[in-house]
Amino acid sequence: MSVVRFYSFGKSPAYPDCGITLAAAGPMKPGVDDENRARVFRSLAIAPDTVLAVKQIHSRIVHVADSAASFIGFPQGDGILTRNPDLVPSVTIADCMPIWLFDPVTGCFGVLHSGWKGTGILQTALELAADEWGAAARDFRVILGPHIRSCCYTVDAERAEYFTRAFGPSCVTLDAARKDEGNQWPYRLSLAEANRLLCASLGIPAENVIDTGECTACTPVYGSNRREGAERFTHMAAFIRHRATH
């Protein structure tokens, strides 16, 4: 049984691999499920001490990693960027979106945890990459990973208005049937559309953005907060590894 799914920015062997553990791999929350995390990563020929993780707080905070030493205590944040090919940035998800990114010009790569509160973290990451390495948005490749989609993600008017204002009206669709029945969450929210619009506004070419199109909430191979419940959901690890070292 497969416990990991991989995605790629392209066919070049110089491009990093993007992976996400499936529910079958078991829980992967750092600091809690470390034994299981180590077992899964070793099965992928990844040394556990090269895997970086953060204490996620649904923020737009992104860290730059030069070595694994500064990540031993899990600094607070929701994204990791590096140019060190020996490191494996990771985040955990279970309905929020993993965003993998790679700049073949500077060699910068990383992964972000982007839920509704953190939507916009991609902009933080690109600004940080520009400051640190002179990276340009036009050079980035981006993969929008499995997350809860508009088929399953319904929100109230306040959240719908926020996304409409901050990212664009195409992020939100009114479900007339839900409205007619008096449901307090009558809007369907697309985090993918919000991030697609964000990519365009930042100058990332549309052809450089890949959307996996998968919904964690209605696809049982994935862990999902909404489907499994807040007390029982399976934390999955989304990670990025440099092919040259693994």
C-alpha cells in the first residue's frame, strides 16, 4: 500500500520532488508523532534529522533554513525556504493547503502551510526569497497541493466577504440551495482560486503554477479535519526534497 504521493515541477532531474504522506502512513505531527515520522521518512531514504518542521500557528511567517540546528525546537511559523539541498522542509496539513515552490535560477525551494488565515503566505515567501537571494517571482514554479476544496468548504458571509475583498470575487460562490434553507455557511470558498489569483498578482506566470485538483475532505486517502473530526483527524506531512541528494 502506498503511503506517499509525489508531485513534480517538471521533468528535469534538477527539480526537487514534492511529497505528501497519505492517511495510511499514520499521524505525522512533529513533536508528537516523531517515531512514526522517522519510520516513514527512513522508508523514503530520507534521514529524519534532515527534515525541518515548524510549530504551525496559521500565520504568514516563513523561515529561512541554512542548517537543521535552528529547527530543533520547532520555531513558530508556517513555511520554510532553503537553498541547502541536504535539507527537507516540511509542514503538516489536514485540509489546509500545502504550497510547494521552487526557483531554478537561485536554487531556492520550500513548502508552505496555507489555510484560510494564512492565505497570502506565498507573498511573504517570495518577498523573503527576493531579500535573501535576489529571487524573482517570474522564475518560481508553484504547486498548489491537496486541500479542502469548494465542493466541501463552505463558509459564512464574513469570511466570504474577506476573500472577495482581499483576493477577488471568483474565490467565492454562493450556494443558492444552502442560502434558501437558511444555512449560516451558504458560500463555497476556493483556496485554490485565491492562491491562483495571488500568483498572478505577484508576477508568477500561469504556466508555472500547477494545481493538483484534489480535495482532502472528499478523498479518503487523505487526512481531513472536516471529514474525520477535529479530535481524530490525521496530520499528514507535506515535504520537499532535492533529488540530487536522495
